[in-house]
Amino acid sequence: MGIKKERMPAYGGQAVIEGVLMRGKKALAMAVRAPSGDIEIQEEILSGIYKTNILKWPFIRGLVGLWDSLGLGMRYLTKSANVQTGEEQKIEGVGFYLTIGISLLFGIGLFFLAPAALAGWFEKIGNLNTWLSNLIEGVIRLAVLMIYLVIIGKLPEIKRTFAYHGAEHKTINAFEAGAELTPEIVSKYSLEHPRCGTSFMLTLVFVSVVFFSLLGPLSIIVRLITRLLLIPVIAGIAYEYIRWTSQHIENPIIKVIMKPNLWLQHLTTREPDLQMLEVSIAAFNRMYELETNDQQKTL
């Protein structure tokens, strides 16, 4: 029997090492294929900020979502690695937040500050107007992102992680279509999903071109400072855009607009095998069970 189709704008997930993390509004579950061949599941009921109304505030919820993806994602990525090594490592405190901070600095430097500095240099030596300079900056930022994804996508371990990413997309697509969640059925669904974080990155690039162009000509130093300070603003705008388009994906115009975002996802997904889909389905089913049980308790 198929699962009743329903709209779930908050359901999503990510790939981890040999597994998938699925997250709902109130709970999450991670399923990992252990070296023994068994599927191990770890779960968590979300609390704290997830229980407040802040996740209903436009633009602010996007920033919370990004922090959520970084914090929970890195924590469960480490947990998935522990399953493979058989070691248990406590992930909390200063060391955990330092790791997130270093990752953020690396991402900001590579995808924001470096393209801004390079485009600022081009603007200075070529006497370019502000719009063209920011367009060049956006092209450089997009090129850096795509080259980075292509390079890491050639690593065997990353290829498997990208395949689990594909399994996550297929599972959510199948659920949202009301299909029965079996590996054979789920395998027929698309690798693309409109709420994917890869789509968010491409949207972020386009929003940055428009938004930064409104600031007018800037010195390189001021240019770098504005790029740094305005990341939360353009991230919030990009999140709301992705959220809105995913809710209107059946509109023919929206489908055309979303094509580049969906295409870019093929750089971060691969076709999963049936065993990977089995893991992804296990994670989703457990998360959905926790969500359903939690809803029943509140009735």
C-alpha cells in the first residue's frame, strides 16, 4: 500500500559516510551501513530552537536552517564515520564549534572573498562598471563552486557519498509522490529535488550578483567587508526563494526558472544502488515514525 501523499516543505536530509541523515520538523534519524553489512540507526528528537516560533520568521529561518545544516550535519557526519571505524568520539564543546568555525572560514574565503578580491582587481585595472564587475564576480564564484564539486566528485569515497545523496533525493521524491517505499520502486524516481542545498548555492550566486550591484563602486577593502557582512542577508533571500519555488514547482514558468538549479544537482548526486536506497528508506521511515509519534502525543 502506498503512503498517502502530503506536502512536507520541511522534510529533507543529507548524505553521510555510507548512509543518509533524514530530518523532519521535530525529529531526525540517521541510517548507516556498518562494515558488518547491518543497517545501524541513530535518532534524535529536536529541541531548543526547533520548538520556538523563530523557524516561522521569513529570512531569519533561512539562517537558522544554515546553522542547523552545519551543526547537525557535521555532528552526524562524524557519527557515521565512527560506525565505520568502530570508535566512539564525543562531539561537543569548544572543539566542535571550532571545527564548524574553520569550515565556515574556509567556505567564506573560497566562495566569497576570493572571487570578490579577484573581480575587484579586474574592475580596477579594466575600469569596469559596477554591474559588469559584479557579474564577473558571480561567474568566478560559480566557476569555483563547479570546479570544486567536479574535483571532489572524482574521489571514490565522495562518489559513494554523492550516491547516498542521490538515494536521499529519490526517497523523498517517492514519499512526496505517495509511492511505496521499497528500493525497487524508489529507484525509479528522480535524482533532482527543488529543496536541495546545491540549488541553494546556485541561487546564492545569482542573488549576490544583483544585491552587490546595488551597492555601487567600492574599494577592494570595503568590497570584501560588505561581502562578509552581507552573507546572512543574501543567504536569507536565497533560502526564501528556494522555499517559494519549491512550493510552486508545478508552475510551468517556475519549472523553467528552476532548470539550472536542478541541473547543478547532478554534480553532487550519483545513481544509488538498491542497498543504498535500503539505507535511505530506513532513515526516512524511522524519522517519519518519530515525527508521527510526536504529533500523536501532542493531540
